[in-house]
Amino acid sequence: MDWGSIAERAGFANARAAQAHWEVALSSDSLASGADITVQDFILLGEMNRRALP
């Protein structure tokens, strides 16, 4: 994956931050229950969070 591009699109400070957040998302309880997340979902969530912040 191109973490630099993902970071830019999702609003993370850098590629390392995007990758760390992705790893947390993959290990979350919601995913353990069978939910599935795609890179596109991850980017959209990042974009929504960025818009919600003042």
C-alpha cells in the first residue's frame, strides 16, 4: 500500500501515522466480530474525521 498517499487523502500527518492507525483499525473489536474494512473505508473515515474537527 502507498501509505504516503493514504495519509494525504485521509488527513494523517505522515505515512507512519496512517499505517499505525490502519493496524489499530484492523485489530479493533468491531473487526473481530466479523466486520470488514477496506482501504477506501479507512480513507473515507479519515476524511470525515478531518472535516468534523474544528
